[in-house]
Amino acid sequence: MGDFEIETGFVSADETINFGTRCMGMDSLYETATVACIKTTGANQVSDVNLNCIINNNRVIFCANTSLKLFKDTTLNNIAFAATFSFPIVGISIWGDAFLIVCLSNANFKVFNIQDFNDVKLVTAGSIVDGSSGDGVDKECLKVFTELRFDEIISFLVILRNGKIFRIKLETGDRSNTSVDEMFDLDFETNTASYSYPFVLLDGSKSAIVNTETNTVLADGPYHIKSVCPLENKFLCLGDDGHLYKVCCLTALAFELEYDALLEDLLVLEENGKESIFVVTRKNEKGEMFIKLLQPNFSQVFSVQLFHPVYLVPCIVSDEMYLISKAHNDTGLELRFQYIYEVEPELRLKKLVRRQRFQEAEQFAKTFNISNEIVLKAKVEQIIEKTDCDTDDIEHLLVLLDGIQDDLFKLCVCNKVDCRQLADLRKLYKYGSSISLEKKDEDAELQRQLLSELLFKFDTFMALSCKHTINSWNEFATCNLINKVKYFLKQHIVEDAIIVYSRLNQDTIGKDMTEENIEDIVTIINNLPTTKCTQFLSTFIPVTMSHRPSALPIFVDWLRNKIVHFEERDAEHFPENGIDFANIIFKLLRVDEKNSILFQWQCTLYQKPINDLRKLIDGLKILQNLKNSYGIKVSLVTYLQVCSYHNISNE
């Protein structure tokens, strides 16, 4: 991996979109977010990479094989310095904030002044061993550590794979004056090492603990450890078998620690004197692996699932834990620079819900004692997104709504579900209209009123003689009810016209029960048989007069014309048939209810129609008396004309 491209600017909220998955802890509030993607370029494709990385005061020192890059911050947007070497970088370490040592696989080293990231300078370079010392394992560096000293000498300890330990010192006065001294030659192949002042632990074909102050060595058989870190004046070791061990610095004795999982890697970080242990588990029987943060007593702080092998990044004074995931894809190896952070419980819950991991979301809400209403709402949305909900869906939906406190949400849901069965639709209307609002909400009140009207209209629809289907209901639900009454009357379906007119809602009455529509209906019923006409009038007139007393003149004029029509059509039975019909209409108009407030109001507002009504009644009685007592037949039209003439003369 000579050089590489870096893609940055990722947003944590889009982690799943960008990378197909999100690493999160199911029982904790921690998850990973990708800061940058690091990819090999052109012909530099590799299947694996040797990584070395340190984060120091938010500055990132990143090494991949032969490439070194220094970034000004953890966004990896700003490269302060870059270099490429002829041999792979096998180890790096920093002294304070000022100096960086880079050790190469051929035992060469370079020291940079990094105090000012805008002006990185090479201080010195050299070789740990001379050219006559051989090659291969004899010259290959394994680890480099910053040596803790109590003077101002800048000192590093370098461990080679052949068991040799060197000290590199930079003189205080002249940084370019560098000395390289061999301290120990343990003469065994070394695979791993760690440093905790003043002790160095090495393990490979043999093991040893070296005291750099007293120059004493405790040698023993190999510990067979994969990685090791200092912890509480001891060395915490990860064995090749995945178990944890502690090794005493003074006695070199090792003892196994009990832990409930086999581990793949570990890293101990110290911040403000407090140590934390990061471990990566091996894959379990389900193929899952996790990164975990442990306290020194091995109590767990969090556990986050991983989907790729990772490199744990040593952090010095950093608020987050950083790691590098090694993701293999079609284009080769992709390194993802990530950090672990703590999220707000509500945000984590929303993420789980967006991924429709409802069972996990419910358990998460229960674990962290937060409302699971967002989960219930998501389940509801999943149901209403169906284009055809069956009875089981509706029953499940109503159970979910019972657990939701958001009244407006529930009311809106009840009005937007597509059902197969009309009975299920009524359940929703009834449920919504029966919701008792706990607090004043104009929008919710409007929705509830709408559902109540829909329920009333639905029951009206179900009482009709038409075919009851979802499509016919949808048509009826949006139709103009007055026009529907006209339609039924024209089809001589009087029973349905009566049902609809008797159940008009206030909105229809207010907007559509106009004098024009009343006159239209009166005109239509003239074409009905007398029996059907009388049947409809028994509902039509009382309902109309209750809401539109101003329609009285329309009914009086219509009654006069209707009685004239009786005389023309059946003169033999006139005026008896007119009187009988007039009596029916009088009762419906409640003209004879002298104590009725409505009648008194009508008399005040519509004096002329009332007088005309009385004249019509008196005239019919006079005509009946003339016919029965004297055998004289006088037409109603003639009688009314004579009366009108006398009234004009008297005036």
C-alpha cells in the first residue's frame, strides 16, 4: 500500500445508507460512525495492510504499509504532512507533543518534529543496526516505545524480532545528535512486546521481563501471547487461545483471568490516570463479534457489534474510542476510520425503528425506560401502508392504537386505512369518534368531528337498499347528499330518499339545504304517485321546516298548485281530496300548533304565506259546503280569483 485515497465528510445519520450497516450495541447507547474511507489507488491494490496509528490531542498520525500521513484533526480532511518510504512502517511512537519516531521493517528509523503540524521537520534518521549485523529477522523491528525518563533526554526503546532491545536517544542541546545503544540481547525470536516503566515484556519462542533501570532479566518459557498491554503495574496479556492473563512484572508469574468470551485483540488506554480496556471478541457460534469497553475490574461499560476485522487505535487525551475497520469488497481492501460514541436513547430508538427492528426497539425502550410510542407508531404505519387491510390487520391496529397517547395521530390513522370489509371500516370510525381528548387541540377536535360525521354517514349508507361495497361507500362518502336525495326521488326509491334526508348532517344542512334545492325537490315529487309523495312529505316537510322556516312560502305555493291539480285531475272527488291532502300538509307544517314557538316565529316572519294558507283552507271548506248543501260546483281557481278581486276592491 504505497499511497491511498481518502474520502471524508460522512454524516453519522447516513451510516446505514453509505455502508450498508450500522455497528451498535443492543444493550448500550454506543455505536460506530465512519469518519473517512481510505482506499488504495490504481495498481496499489492489496489484500491486507500493516497499520500503525496514534491519535494525540485530536491529531491523527496514520501509517499504512509504506505510507505516512499526519492529519490536523480526526475528520481526516486536512493533511498536514505526508511521506512514503521504501520499506513498510512497523512501529511508531511519540514523545510528548513534539517528536515522532517512525521505525521501518529494515531497522531504519526517522524522527520528526511534529510540534507544529503546519511545519513538520525531519530531525534525524539512522539505522538501529549496522549493515554487518545480518538481515531478515535480525534486523526487523517489532515495536517501538517512548521511554519514560525523569530527565529531559528524549528516549525511545526499540525491540527487534530477534529479541534485541535498543535505546535511541536525542541529546537535549542538539536534537540532531542521536545515539543508538544496544541494551539487551535476549537471543530468542520475539512475536510481541509491551513496555511499562521500567519493565519490558517480550514473548515469542521464550519470554522475558526486562528491568531497564536495574538491567535485570527474568526469563521463562513462552507465555504464548498474541498481544499485551500494561495494566495496573502488571501486564494484561491476550493468549493465542483467546484467554486473558495477567503477568506480574516482579515475578514473571502468569495467571489466567476469567472472562465470558474468547478474544481476538485488546488495547488498554489511560486518560487522566484512569485506565480502560478495549477488547475485540472472537466470532461466537452465531458468527457475531463485538468490541467491548471494560473497566479494570472487567465490568462492562458497553458492547458494540462489529462486522469487519478492526485495528484498535491508541488515543491520547481523546473523548472517543477510534478504530479502523478492514472491509473487503469488489474493489479490494477498504479501510474505514471510525469512532465509537454514545447516542441519545431516543435517537437510537428511532434508528432501530427505521430499520424495522421492532422487537429490538421494544426491548431497548424497556431497558432504558423510555416511551415505546415511536415503535407503536412505526408498527401502525407499517399496517396502513398496505393497500388492502384485512380484519386481523385492523384488530392488531386497534390494539396498537390503545398504547399510543398521541390523539391526533390516532384520529388521522382511523381516517386513512384502506380496508377490505365495511365492518372493519366502521370499527375505525367508531374508535376514532369515541376518543376522549385529554387536552385542547383544535386539529384533533376537527379530526374527531370528521370521524363522527363519517360514522353517522356510514350508518346512513348501510341503511340504504343499494349494494354495500367499499367502492359504493367511497362514492357515497364524498357525494352531495341533497343531490343523492334528488337521485333517489327521480328513481322512485322513496325509502332511501327518506333515510338520507332524515339523517342530513349539519354541514349539508348549512350549505346545501337552500331554497333552490327545496324547490327542485318539490318539483321532482310532483311526478311521484300520491302514496309515495305523501310518504316522502312526512319526512321532507318537518325536517325542512325545522332547519329552514323560510321555506314556508314554497310549501304554501306548492300546496295550492297541488290542490288545483287534484281538481283538474279528479273533479268528481273535489274538494274532498284536496281537503284530505291539505290536512296532511297542515299537520306536517304544524300550522295548527298555536303554542309552538316555531309557529309563532313563522307567523311573525311569514305573515302573507300564513294568511294565504288560511284562505286556502277556508276556501276549500266553502267549496265543499256549496257542493254538498246546494249542489253548486265552483272551481278553486275561480274562487281564489274572486277573493283576490274583493280584497283589492276593499283596499
